[in-house]
Amino acid sequence: MPDLHRHEQEKFFLNARGQKETLPSIWDSPTKQLSVVVPSYNEEKRLPVMMDEALSYLEKRQKQDPTFTYEVIVVDDGSKDQTSEVAFKYCQKYGSDKVRVITLVKNRGKGGAIRMGIFSSRGEKILMADADGATKFPDVEKLEKGLNDLQPWPGQMAIACGSRAHLEKESIAQRSYFRTLLMYGFHFLVWFLCVKGIRDTQCGFKLLTREAASRTFSSLHIERWAFDVELLYIAQFFKIPIAEIAVNWTEIEGSKLVPFWSWLQMGKDLLFIRLRYLTGAWRLQQPRKVN
């Protein structure tokens, strides 16, 4: 089973007055309709654009429907810049009931950061959203519709994945042959080794029911770039219904992915995922609570 250890200082967040408060748990009953988890590593420059768009949408939606409740959780994944300070300004502006910042002691990787945010969330539904704002935030409504269309949800579990597959032809035209070859190689490995039926596993815009989030992230081992693939592998193992929904997506400068080495690392992770589950080194069981 994966190591679900959390450092002592990662169990708290600062409220708008700068006082420490204990974070809630995914195992508690939900008190919000939507939690938005934003993994952030050295994102002091790109984060404000994403946060402004997301909070503008969420506030407008709440004004139109006063019963709608939300929270945004920014998880600073051991950044070396001012990411936490930038995010905390939103906590001061909107209040810590709506915006919370979790600062991790050390860098865990995108999957690890998202897991820490999900384990501290209060939402009935949980949205993963990248700090670069590449996906238009109002597209969350498309994911919500996709999730609802999957009902009835077995065990209250369902996942809607944002997808850029419809943009593939356009992106190929703008990419080098080498990057296109790497992309097709990665897609083949995903299909061959791990996940069938999902064309875009890597889009960072995913909506999960609370039950699906606790089940999948409790079992997750991969904490870096290929975590999405293991997440969907786990979901398919537990027969959690998955919808793939086309979203508006724009490439934003400043990606942390180094094309060749990142794809190589992901390819290695895919092989490890398959082999470790195949040999029984990793096993899927019912979720357990994190200490």
C-alpha cells in the first residue's frame, strides 16, 4: 500500500488572520458543494491569472445561486519562490472559508500535492485544476454535466476528465516531429500497459465525486507526472464510471515539463505501474484513513 504520511506542519493552514487551524479530512462529511484543488510549484507568476478567473466565476455563480458553496485549496508543493505568499493574499481577500493554502514541507510532485489537497477538502465534488489556467475555468460546468450523465453512480463514485483530444490535429501542426513522436509513443504505452478507452489521460482538469477521490487517491503510489494514468488505472479496476469531456485549452508558457526527460520518466513510470500491479508488489484494497 502507498505511504500516506503527512508532516505535522502539513496538518494545519493559516486563516485570514494568520492563525493556525487544523485542516479537515476527506473522511469527514462534506460541507461544501465544490472543492477546487490547485497544485502549485514555483507558480508566483502564473497563479494570479488562474485564481482571478476561478474566483470571479465562483463568486458570480454564488451570487446567482446563494445555495452554491465552494472552497479553493492551493497546495504549494515545496516552492522556492513566493507561491504561498501570493496564494495567501487570496485567502486574506476572500476569507479562509473560501480560500486555503497548504504549504508542503518538501516537493512531492504534482500527484502528491493534489492528494494532500484532496485529503484536506470539504466538497461533495472535487475539481483538480492546474495553476497555469490553461483550461477555461467555466468549463467545470461541462464536467459537472458529464458527471451527472453517468448516474446512477455505483457507491456514489464517478469521474469526469477534461480532454484535449479534439485539439490533437491542431497541436500536431504546431509541434516538431520529435515531440509528436514522443506524444504518440506515450499514448501507445498508456493504452498498451494501463488505461484503455481514455484518449487524454494527462489533462489537469478532472472532477471527482468525494467517494471516488477518497477511493482512488488512497491507493495512489505515483506522485509525479504519470500519476493521472495510475489514478485512472485504479478507477477502472474499481469499475468507477469515467466520462471524457472536451474542454477549452490553451498552451501557457512556463511549463515545468522538459519534453524528452519528462516523457522518459513517464514511460518508466507506466512500465512500473503495470509491472508492480502485475507482480503483486502493489495491491488495490479498500481505502484506509491517513494519519
